[in-house]
Amino acid sequence: MAIRWGSYKVKGFHDELIRVAGRPRPAAQALCKYLRALKDPDIQEYKAAAETAIHVMGITFRIYTEEEGAIDRAWPFDIIPRIIDRREWQQVEAGLEQRVKALNLFIDDLYHDQRIVKDGVFPESLLADSKNFRPQCIGVNPPHRVWAHICGSDLVRDADGTLYVLEDNLRVPSGVSYMLENRQVMKRVFPELFEDYNILPGFQLRLFRACLPGSADGC
């Protein structure tokens, strides 16, 4: 069905598109204007186009059940995009950079001086019982002391709209790939929206140097 803005209520929670007064947020005005003009057949057509694109691109996710084992299912996709204001994102981006650097410094310290353990910040027993800690890596110095090259940080919004990090995925950050594929699907289904917005690239390659002071890498 078409979007009924008049009956859309946002009281009691934060909506990324609509404010309490029922008006679009500044960053979402062009998007809401576009969505408001869509009719029922239009929405069904775009939804079908998205599902077709996902099928053609082979985007799936795997779930595991005791009865059937591993099952690949089509990736669920919401055709209404999420708009994040550039100024807000710049603040989030700076925080994520700082977080990735801190995580790399943490891992590097565990495989070197283990000062975080000696200072009583990180329990020694937790490290001893960790199946993921590799004694073979003690003393190893990867380029630029970067142990985790890709981090998939899950972001959630509080009721007041503040973004928080729910968790950091360093071992298997598969969520990053879904983010990239979502952007490709959006470009196929709503190419005109990319003409109205100055959208940042879906993925920006950066090297977050988590080097220790005076390291041999010269960082």
C-alpha cells in the first residue's frame, strides 16, 4: 500500500525520516517528497524489482537449524532507504576510527607487553581461557601493527536518536558485505534518488594505523 503520511505516528520513539510534528527531517526531505508521490502499484513494482535484483545477484544469508542444518535464504531488503545527515555521520565516522584503532592497540598489547593485564584492566584468567588467543602470534609485528583490517560495527539508535555501538565484529565481519550489496540494489531500484542526494561512497578504504609509539614501521 502507499505510504499514508497523515496517519504515521512517531511519538515515543526516534524516526530517522519523520519528526514528531509529522514533517520530514531536513536530510530526508527529498526522499519523503519522492516517496509521497508513489502509488500502490509503484511500490509493488519497486519491491518486486528489489527482490529480483537480490535473486539475480545471489545475495543470501545462512541460518542453521537442528532439523535441516544449513539453509540459504534470500536477503530481506527494505526498499525505503535510511538517511543519515553528513554532519552526524562525520561524528560517527570519527568515533568508529578511534574505536578500530583502540581495538587494534588492544590486540597488539595482548601479543606483546600485556600491559592491560598487568594493570588489572583485563583479567588474566579470561585471556588464559580464551580459545581465540594464539600463543604463536606473541611477538609478531604485522604491517603498521594492524591486526583487524575490517571491522563490522553494529550501530543502534536510542529513543532520543543517539547512535551507539552494539558490538564489534572483527573475526567474521560479514555484515560489511551486506551493506555493500544493499547499496548496489538501491542503485538498481532507485537510480534517480542518487541524483538528488550527494551520497558518500558505500565503502571507503582506509588504513587505521594502530601503531605503538616509536614502532619500527615508522607510523
